[in-house]
Amino acid sequence: METNGNEEKVMNGNGTKRPAGLPKITTTDKLQDVCEDMSAPTVKARTIDELHSLQKKKSAPASPMKGPNEAALSVEERQKHQLRSISASLASLTRQNGPMLVKGDPAEKSVPATPKDHPNEIVAAPTISVSDSSLKFTHVLYNLSPAGERKYNNCAEAVYLLTYTHEFGAKLYEQAIKYEKGSFVTSTGALATLSGAKTGRAPRDKRVVKDDITGEDLWWGKGSPNIEMDEHTFMVNRERAVDYLNSLEKVFVNDQYLNWDPENRIKVRIVSARAYHSLFMNNMCIRPSPEELEEFGTPDFTIYNAGQFPCNRYTHCMTSSTSIDLNLARKEMVILGTQYAGEMKKGLFSVMHYLMPKRQILSLHSGCNMGKDGDVALFFGLSGTGKTTLSTDPNRYLIGDDEHCWTETGVSNIEGGAMPNALTCQGRRSLISGKPSMLENVIFDEHTREVDYADRSVTENTRASYPIEHISNAKIPCVGPHPKNVILLACDAFGVLPPVSKLNLAQTMYHFISGYTPLVAGTEEGVKEPRATFSACFGAAFIMFHPTRYAAMLAEKMKQHGATAWLVNTGWSGGSYGSGSRIKLAYTRKIIDAIHSGSLLKAEYMKTEVFGLEIPTNVEGVPSEILNPVNTWPDKQAYDDTLLKLAGLFKSNFETFTDHNFGEDSNLTEEILAAGPNF
């Protein structure tokens, strides 16, 4: 064997001889007058890729996955189980089974050479025809942003998860920034991204499959948001979406929950092509713990978001290249031709509006908060009414800001996060600080990455999304007792509704079904006066049954639990928009405080003309003269004319609902009609 000048053996790392080289440099372990020795053993890696693989720590599941009378599943078996479930979700009509799956980012690991090496061993041959997508592997990036430290202290990473730490969302940030053009990290640490050509929902392109059951159950026809489609057309669009997703190198899969009430939660699976969509739904749905994820099983509802790919405009029932399709029998939703993330959130809300009433649970488009004494209030209101501002009271616990259920035990938030207009985040950096918060369609400085929330260059509908844990006064878990107060908000730009009025049950149903708030004059060129808009149940675009069904359930629950309803006007006083002035927010807050404290129930009341509303004569901290709107108008005749005009608009709108009798007779319908304006 060759030796060097110092008689040392010269060997390669694999044990073979190599030519003699320079003498080996040696040092003593400890030297005097030398700084601390920071040397360490070399890493146990032979390549840079192997070194990078050491960077990502792997740990065992927090608890074994077991079934009844079954031993704990091994890591490999658990992995197979999860991939089989996802593969089944991605099954196409052209194949008996779903695609061949492998977990992880294709940029980070190699694909098995043959199907037999794949963890999902059950891979059947195509039954109709062989296509390229049936011969390839699809990488699944599964639940990259599960729950952080919401309520679990032992959040160990399961083998089929790629990240499970307090810094959840990091992997999705990386995916978005690397592969999705227009994705950046802002100065607050939130991910800023673009939704493409569509910057809002497309209600005219939303379809619901009409079959024997939904044909009888759902609200169809004039005034209804439900536009019918047939089963065959749905399957055409489903096939188009699934085939598109299967053609991709990788897809993102979220398994999450809806509804914080554990007895009535819904398991949902979202399959999407963009990290941005996966991150958004991670925020908006409830994030499962590792133990819950191991036992997740088959989802109750699945979304196929292929929004980057258009539908075929020549397909029956299609009116554009966008289609959002609900099939309640198949428990599926298909999205084509729009990348706006809100379609997923509100699509699932429509599903809850169908499933919950069938369980005698009232689904509500409302905010909800709770006082320190346990008094719960619901807030209903359309955009611009101040619903978010008033429901997110720093002196009260926030249960949720948008979607809720009222069950036999109380109220529960449907969601796990919030999606306010991005403008509401201005000055509230904590909401969008760091992962996994995100901002949609906002403008920011290219150097400082500071967001300009007032800049609406892309769209007026800029959005933020963050987990509810980012709200400091959020109540976790997001549940509460039965509501004490139900607050209907209206921003009346006609200036004739009182700042606050107490409603009886019939009036509550009438104004709940009406869902009134106007568009302010000046928003469109040539508009000289306010324009009334009505949205049944304060969320007409999402309801599935006739509005009277939800209204009757609301009244029944209020009666059963002793809740009081209030109509609060956050709009104009002393004249219509342009001549009067908007009611000060400070006054509205005093009114809401009086509702919460119960002092407003003890006030003296008087009844208004036409609408027949009971208004208090005194509210602490609010000028008495503004409580009756007629007192604030200098021109009394103009007030009377405007009041009758608004009453006529209410009457005209309600004609949509007069042909529907709820219950065994028409008594309830007549009672609701009688609670409206009386000329």
C-alpha cells in the first residue's frame, strides 16, 4: 500500500487507493491564547441534496392511528391509507381508480420508476382508455398548513404531513413565491398574491344540480340565487376539472373541518392547483390536529378547484368560461375559469345553508360576539353597514365575523379564520403579521413592500385572510351560549330609518327576509340619489331554501331562548345622502353598548308611522333629537315623501316572497306581510 511522506495511508472514502498528496494538516485540541475552538464534526452527508434533506426535521405521529379492535397502523400503512383516500377523490370517469399518487414536491424528490414502488399499491388499469395522465404520478402536497398552537400542546409532525410547527404556512409561502407569478412577501410578513382576471365572486356563473330531491327542497325561480343545471352537465365539468388536476405535476390537498360544534362539524377536502388557494382555505376552514387528521377518513364534501382552466362555453347551461357547480347528491363542488379564492369559502357556506337546516340547525350570515358575562349578540348586515367594525368590539370576545350556526346548545362559528376587506387591516398589523396570513390583489411598494391599502388599482374588492387566532380577543373554541340580542344593521342613505328600533318577532322576520341596505349615490356616473338594494337573509347569494324557512327558524329560536331583535341604522340622518349627515360612529357604539347591557330594554318607546317601528325616547350618550328621524329633517314634506318612497321599495321587493306559504297554512306568511310598511 502506498504511503505519503509521513507514512500515512492514502485512501479514498470508499476504501480504494489514491495517489499520495500533500501531508495532512493537524492541529492540537487546545491552544493557549487562542479564541474558543468552534470546530465540529463534519455533517453526515455526501451530497448537497442530502445535506438539504437533513435540514427538514421529521418526527413521529403524536398518536397511532387505530380502528375498532385494530392494532396501531405503521407509518407505511398510514401513508397508504391517506393516499388511497385522495386518489379516490381524484378518480375520473375514464379510470376505475384515481391517479397514482406520491407525496411531496416533485422539485425535491424523485418519482418512483414503476407503479409497484408506489405506496398506493392498488393501481388498476384504465377501464376505458389509456391516457398520459393515467401513466404518470401526481405529487400531492397534503395539508401543508395544519393547525399550529391553537389548542394542542403536542403538535408532532405526522409522516404524511410536510410541516407541522407554529410557523405553519412556510411551505405554502415557498410554493407560491417560487411557482406563482405575482406572489410576494409584504413588510408585515403576509403573502401578497393575485387572483387573476376575476377579483370577486361570479354569482351568475354559479350552478346547482337539480334532481328529484333538490327539485323539491330548494328555492328555484324568481329571486332565487339557485340556477339549475343537469347531472350530465355537472359530470362533464367535473371530468374537465379532474382531468386538468390529474395532468399537473402536483396538486394541493387540504383536509379540514367546518363548524366548531364538534357534534355537527363537516369534513371537507379541497383539491387545488395553487398554493395560494391551499393557504387561503387553510385559514378559512378549521385546522385539524394531528390526531384528528389521522382519523379523518372519507370527507363529507369535496371541492375540485381547477380555476386556472376554463369550462367549455359551448357546454349546456354555460354562459361564460367560468362555472362554479354544486352537486349536493354527490357532495362535490367544481370550480372552472376563476381563481378568486372566495368562491371556495362561499361555496361551502351554501353547502352549510343546505345541510344545517336539515338538522334543524339555523345557518346564519352574521358576525357574533360575547360579553364577559356570557351574553351573545348576532350582527347581520351587508357591506358598508359596519358589521365587522361593530362585531369586533375589543371589549367583547369575538366568536366569529361572518358565518355561524345556531344549534340546540348555542352558537358556533363555521369557519377557522376571517376574510375582511383588506382596508380593515390598515393600522392593525397584528392581523396580517407573518404566516399564514395573506393579502389578495393589494398594491405594495416594490422596495419596502409596504402595502398601500387605499390603492384600488387592481380591484375595489381587495381581501385579507388570516386564522382567527390572529385576533387577540377571539374566543377559542369559537362557540357560545344562545344569543341574547339579534342586531340587524342597515346603512340607510335615504335618512328616514331611526338610529335604533326594537322589533317584534314578525318584524324581525320581515326585515331579516328583506335584508335592506342601499347603494350610495355617486358610486356610478350619473347616479344622483341612493339606490335601495335588498339581499334576503342578509346573504341571498348563499341561501339554498326559501328565505321564509330561515326566517321562521330564527324567530322560533329567538322565542325559545328569549332573544330580542333590534334594527340599527348606521346611515344618514337629517336628510338623504348628499344633504344629511352620517350618524356618528360614537353614537352607534353607545346604542350597541346599551343593547349589550340591557339598559335599552328598560327605555320608554314610541311608535313611528308607516314602518311601525318602536323607537326609544332616550339612549345614554346619544342626542335625543336624532332618535326620531323626522326631528332632524328641516323639510318635513321632503321627509314624508322620502319615507313613502322607501316604504314602496320595501313593498315592491317583498312581492318576490308573497307567493310562498310556509307551513301547513298561510298564517305565518300573512303575519310577516303585516309586519311591513303600512301606508
